[in-house]
Amino acid sequence: MHQSPFEKTVTLAMTGASGAQYGLRLLQCLLASNVRVWLLLSEAAQVVINTETDMQLPEGDERELQNFLADRFAAQEGQLTLFSKRDWFSPVASGTGAPASMVICPASGGTLSAVACGASNNLIERAADVALKERRQLILVPREAPYSEIHLENMLKLTRMGAMILPASPGFYQRPSSVEDIVDFVVARLLDQLGIEQKLLPSWGEQDGQ
């Protein structure tokens, strides 16, 4: 049996909420940690990336966009695969092929709702549905303020299903000095939950050499 050169595989989905920097930084860190990434980008996510960052994504097909991101984040050959929203034959669409972990970062309110009710209208929603039904790790990173009752009900519902809600709520006890430090706080928490070693943020009690 062929052994993968990568440590593990993670499905990373990005949707149309503000906070594209969180998802892109997580992608960068996963690739740097020798993790294979199966990437899902909604159309709204691509608009947000072009709006919130200095990146201008190519408007071609998925292969062109995949190559652009692979070059941008120095992915190894075969380490990054981008699937289209209707690619129902991708591994993430089935319990027999999906990896053990999926992160939706950032997760829009619409995505929270769709996943909570099992809509499965596109590949992101279907991949999350697979994670839930197979009792695999599913982490959603909402970036909204304030939360409506609908948002809160959907987050509670998802939590009861076994998903984790990890909001993009950075702490400040590490005294961040840049936007990058604030982003890294949330990404570090995500890497910790995924069981991936990170040096972005020291564990509690280790700061200041303690």
C-alpha cells in the first residue's frame, strides 16, 4: 500500500464571512506543517479574499486557482487540491474518502444555517454533513458581530451534533503588536484543536519563559 508523504489530510473550507485572513493563514500553516489540504472555496469567499487582502485571485478554472495558491504558499507537489462546489465525486463528498478533520474558516451565517439543517446544496455543505454523520472532527469559525438568535441557535445545534464552534475571538494577553499577531492567535487555537504542533502562540503558563 502506497504511503502518503504527508502527515495527515485536512479539509479546509472558506466561505463568505469577513475574516479571509484567518483561513489563508491557516492554509499557510497547514502546508508548512506537511499537511495535505483539500480546499473548498465558495464564490463569496473569493470575493472576500480579493477585498480584504492584497491577493487578486485568478478568474480562470479551479486548476488555475489551485496553482496560484500552491505557488503563493509554497505547497509541495500534490499537497494542495482545490475542489469545485459541484465536484460530487471528490473524496470529501463521501464518508469513505473524507479525512478525519474539517475546518470551515471563516464560516458565514448562511453556512452555519445550511450545515445545521443538512442542506448539502454544495460541496462545502456536503463535506460538513459527511463529517457530522461520520462523527469526525468539524470546526466552524464564525466571524460575525453581533450574533442573532438564529446564529446562536444554529451554533448550539451544531455543538450538540458534535461540531466545535471556535469563533474568531482573539485574546490579547499575549500583547499583539500587529494584525498578524491577532490572526495568529485564532489560527494557533485551530492548529491546537487539529493536533498539529504550532509555535504561533505559547501554551498558557509558557509565556515570558515560565
